[in-house]
Amino acid sequence: MSRLRLTCVVAALLTAITAPGWAQHPADVAWSSGDIDTARRLYAERLATDSTDALALHRTALMLAWDGDYAASLTLFQRLLALNPQHHEAQIDRARVLAWAGRLGESVASYEAMLRQSPGDRPARLGLAQTTAWLDDLDSARAIYADLIASNPTDIEALQGMARITGWQGDLLGAEERWRAVDALAEGDPTTLIGLSQTLRWQGRPAAALETLQRIPPDQRGTRDYGEERRSIAAAIGPWVRPAFTYEADSDDQRIATVVLRGTYPVVPRFQMGFDSYYRHAAWNELIVADRQAWGLVATGRYLAEPGWAVGLGVGASGSNGTAAVTEPAVHASVASPARNPIGGALTFTHSAFDATALMIDSGVTYTEGGVSLRAEPWRLWQLEGGFSYADFRGSEANRRLAGYVAGTRRLTPSWIAAARVRGFGFEKDLQDGYFDPSSYLHAEAIARWRPLRGPWHVTGEAAPGLEQITSTWDPHATIRLSLQTAYDLFPGRQVGISALYSNAGLQSFSTGGAGYRYVAVTLSGSWAF
């Protein structure tokens, strides 16, 4: 929205330059110099003297919109257009404010009315494309931008819009190519560099995003868009802290509360050091095992190599008050290929205490696991992935597990995703150490995922019906998994959230699994970038 605001300022400035009667008025001088507070006061004085002052009405309406007072802004635009129904800049800006206010349908109708009178109206076509994109009709927005580019291959705003749409549709490599092409045409343009930075960040390349953002001259870094992108990069590479609290309960009478605190600090943009810590209180049947506590702390390091390789290492220890527990070393290592590539994967290694429940804590269970995962995007809007892991568990006895999964995802609209996933694993032994260890387990589910909102609110809902088969004896039964995550951006990089999960799948079970099992978890979380 700030880019649209900048466009409005430029348009209004040009109007002032071509209006000699007002060129030297103090309100216009304040506006031209960026002193918005003074301009707001002086334009209010002008309107008190002459309520039909078109320039004062227009600019005051814009400033009200920038402050988020959309109702008052639209009232002034209505007054201005009643005085001059053919005021084109006011028509365009009113449609923009309608979109900012969330009245997207009315905004589209306004642009379409302008285009019926003048089909070649470039500002109206650009505004319609932007608002159509906000309505999640990305294909229609792409078509408008493509038509503008066909008419003028160097139309910077249309090229920027096309690059933005390409990124929103998930083609991050294509979006990067488009942003770099625009940068070659208008080198140093702040809007282009911010868009390119955002795309690089989405690719998992925050250090490269920061380097791109730093190309913007210091005197042009005062915009809201620049500030938001800079804070979003800080949220990716630190410094930040992320606390979370999770409460879990199931039909086996497990009750588990876990507090997690993570943090990171960028030694240099491409290398971050941090920590992961947790404290867990677990309760079960007191006749079998008393309430138990577990805790852990891991020092972490992460290096980002171009064009998006990520290497991570964590070393620490965990402890508990379990009967058989000892201080256990913790090691985590990973390497992941660039997220922007259509084919990629990751390797992981973990050794840690397996202290999810009171009985596991009391038994001093540990595990060592190595895994490999692969992903591919064979067609636009499609993603395939799979993985395999081998794990060695140590408790009352050694136990081994083989596990794997395959999944396919299809984006139906920007808000809806359909997916299918099959997961399976098998343990060598059936022990009584407190974890779910069937000789074989298979679970298949269909997933509908809904992400309806853009902006400060982030909502993700999932419904996943499925079938599971426990042990080799054929006896499948239906499962359901429901989840809802809601988060709110206080500022870019500063977020609070709550999520809830319900499942009756044995896959979620800590011990027994089987028909009739139920699991519920609620998490409160936050993220604060500095």
C-alpha cells in the first residue's frame, strides 16, 4: 500500500507544480518537502477558509487514508467528486482507498467504471490489476499486466506488478528473473529493490535480500515498505527471540506442558548463532509413574551460502528427574538445498533425549536418527515430496525404527490447497518404554488447507480425514485431524499467535494408539525481532 501512497504523492506534487496559483502556498511547500504533519495542519486551515479547495480536499483525503481513517478519507473524496465529477486523479485515489479499506469489490467497480469511459486509462488498469490480485484472482491480474506490457514493454509499474504476481503464484525463480529485469531498466528504483529483496527472502536467502535492500540510497529509506522489509529480514536472520507454550492431553491420560524459548543473533548476515531451550512437565498415571520434568539447552549455528544453501549445527545437553535419566548430549545437524530450485532436498541428523512423556522421561529414553527428504515441483502449482529415516532408540532395550512418507500438494487458489499424504513406520520391538512402537503402521490422509487472509492476520485451517492401519493384521479405521492456527503481526517480525490441534490418529499417540484414541494440543507463541 505504501507504494501506492508514494504514487499518490508524486501525482499530487506534479499537480502542484502545474498549478501556479498554489505553487508557493506554505501547505504545498510542506507537502513537497515531506513534512506531512505541517501540511495536514495548513490544509485544514485552507479548508476552514474555503471548503471547496480541490487541492486541499484531495491531499487531506490522502493523508487521512495513510493514517488509516478510511471513512473520513472517502467522505472527503465524495465531496471533491461532487464538486468535480471528472477529477480523474481523485477517482483513481478514491478507488485505491476503497481497496486499502478492504472494500475490494467497490474498488474494482470504480476502476471498471473508469475503464468503460476510457478503456486505455493506464492508471485505472494498473489499479484494477492490483486490486484484482488482492482479491486472489491472480490470473486476471497477470492478464492485465501482460496487456500493459505488450503495449509498452518498458512500463516499469506493469513490469513490477507482473514480477509481484509471479512471486505470489509461487514461481520464485521466475519472480527473481522479472525483478532483475526491471532493475536493469530502472537501476536503483526503491520499489524494484524492495520487491527483489522480498522475493529473495521468500527463497530462503535473507542475507542476499539484505544486500539488495542496502542498495537503496539512505535518503530513500524512509518509506513504510522499506521499514517493513527491513524488519522482515531481521525476523529471518535475527536477532530475535521466539517463546512458546504448548499444552497436550490425550485419551491415555497424558498431560504435558512445555515451555520453549529460542533465539538467534547474526554474527554476520550469512551466519547466525543462537540457542534452543525447553522445559517440560509431564503427568500420567501416578500409580505407575510420578510427574516428571525434563529440560534441555542447545547452542545453534546456521550458515547461509548462495544461492540459498543452509547448513545448521546444534550442540547441547538435556536432563530430567527421571529414575533412569542421566545428562544426555544433544546434537542436531542439517544441510538443505536452495528453496528456490524446483528440485531439492535435505539431510538431517539428530541425537537427543526422547522425553515427550512422563514414562519416557522416567525410562531415560534416547534416540539417534538420520533422515533424507526430497521435494520437486514438476508442474506449476504442484509440489511432490518424500522422505526416509532410520532411528535407533535406547531405553530398557535397544529398538530400531524405519520410517518414510510421500506427499503431493496442489494449490487450487491462493487461499486453498489440496494435498494427499501417506506415512508409515515400523519398530523392531514392542517395548513398554512409553512410546508408540508398533511393528508396522500406515496412515493415509487427504488434506484441505485454507489460508484466507493477507495482511497482519495469518490464519491457517486444515481438515484431514484419513485411514490408518496398525500392525500387519488388516483392520483399518478412519481418522480425522483438525487444526487451526491464528497469528497477528504487531509489526513485521513481531508476532503473537495461538494454534489448536485435534487428532484421533495413532500416529499422534505417545503409547497405545488404536481405535478410540484422541489427542488435543494448544500452543501460544510469539516472535520478536530486534
